[in-house]
Amino acid sequence: MTFTRDSSKKQFVYQERSADSVFERTRKGSDKDGYINLAEFKWFSVKENADHCIRPLPPFWPNAQHWGIDIHVHFNIGSDNAAYLCLNKMKKGKCPICEEIAKSDDEKYVKKMKVSPRVLQWIIDRDNEKAGPILWAPAKSFDTVLLSVATNKKNRSATPVDNPDRGTDVSFKTEGSKNEGHLKYLAHKCEEPSSLSEDENKYNVWLEFVQKNQLPSLLKFYTYDHIYTALHGKSPVQSESQETLIHAVKATVTEEKPQTILSQTQVKPDHKFDYTYEQVMMASTEELDNILSTIMEYLAVNESEVSAMDDNKLKVYICSLLKLSSTITENSDSPATKLRNRFKRSVSPA
């Protein structure tokens, strides 16, 4: 017999999601900090041990000297392995990461987050033109080699690589592994001059996109405090407060000298207590607590030691502290004398 579920009794209705929404989620990844303002831009992914062909796209910002812009990035910062533009190299300001590197003796730690010179640029991946303009930030060394290929030192001529009408595609090979940090770029070559695209629509759409999203406007700078917090897990203010507290505690511990209970307490000359020896010695637990509370308003009392005393020891302590003595002359058989004698016997020798 086959069991069939009655669909009319289902209380849950599954909400279908498009494949695009899933891919969008994987593309965005986490919300960790990055050095580009908008996360929706696509990036060029270099393959290992493969041939590549790209076309650099021209700049549109004023006085541009190159199709890319030089940036200096700190990678692998904090628990999120975030990336930050170096405030020292990019803004001539204080950079908490550079400060951390300067004072660290851990070579592995320093190497992981030292500043990395890059050249941010828009390119077209000839193997994936449907992606349109995509970002790439290769190491400065790649750019240096490419420029050497694109220039002729003898006649001081240069190939206008990024010219959309008579520029060139750039071919290169990769060798090694990205994970091991040994990926090499080999055989850089400028191909024959060509148009960015024979398709007029693509030509215009690509250039309009790059003109709209000019590289300098994409850079995302964070404040010193934000980067410091990401690196250390706490703000500079918290760190400073913690350091101040630590120094204060150390100073207190260093300066504090062991003292006996009596040496810590000196009666203020402007205050007189109305307690008598007999009143203290005959006080109940509640009355003792009240007496002690009043005394502590005027005298320095070692609270940790007092809290460990029983009633009998506390009575002796208070009488000694206030320099109280019996004002009654009694014979050896009087109740008060017996009480004092019994109490004194209960006090353990020092």
C-alpha cells in the first residue's frame, strides 16, 4: 500500500527563489570591509597555469596619466580578513596597520598584512566579453612589465594600449599556484592594434559604463579608528582606557604597603564617638553592624579583615580602635568582669 500525503493539509508553502538570487548571494559573500565602494562590480579572476587575454579600458578622470591608478592595500586584516587602503601611503596620514607592523617582531604576522602595491583598472576579459567591464588590481610588478613591453626605449615610442580605436589586447600566461603565493605572470605581449569592439553597441555601452564609474570615485577609505578596531578588536579609546587602568592598578599595587588593622586607622580629631566600652561589649550582632557602619564613615577600616571576624573579635577590635575602656569598678565576681574575662579567654593569641 502506498502512502499519499494530502497536500491540502500542508501548512507550509515553499517560496521559490530564482537562481540569480542564489548567485548574487555567493557573489557578495560576507559583509567584510573592502577598498571598493560598491560590491556589485565584477572582478577578473586569474586562472592558474593558463593563457589570458585582456583589454585595458581608458581613464576618464582629469589629468589621468595611466589607464589604472596606483593603490596600496593591506590585506588579511582582523578576524574577517578584510582589506583596507593604507592611510599612510594613500593619504599621508597615520595608519594603524603600519604602526602595528613597525612594532611587531613576528615576521609571519607582518608579511601577512604588509602593504601591497597594486594598479586598479577596468578591463575586458576577451575570454568572457559578456561580463562587460570588470575590475582588476594586479600587483605593481605586472604593470611594470606590461609597460616595458608597450614601450620602445630606442625611439621613445609607446603603444596606446588602452586606446579604444587603435589600442591593443594584452596576452600573458600564468604559472604556479595562487594558494601558495607563487603565481607567476609570463610572456607579456601586446597584440596587433585593434578596436575595442567591432560591435558598436558594445563599444558604446562599455565606455559609458567606465565613464560613469571612474576609478578614483570607487576607492573606499576608512577612518583610523575604524581600521584600528578591525585590527585589534577594540577602539583606540578602549585600548587607551585599558592601558590607563592597568598602569593605575600596577601603581596601586606597587605603592600599597602591608599594614596592620590598627595602623590603618586614625581617629579624626574633629569627631567624637559616643559609644562606651560596656555598650560595645554588650551589643548584639545587629547593633555591632550599626556601630561599625558609623565608624567607617570617619575611620579607615580594613574591610576584608573585619568581615572575617566573629562578634567577639569585632567587639575587641572596635574598643581598641576607639580606645575604649571600662568606666565601672567592679569586683572579680561581677557579671561585667566575668563577661570580659570570658571574652578575653576566647581571643586566640596573636
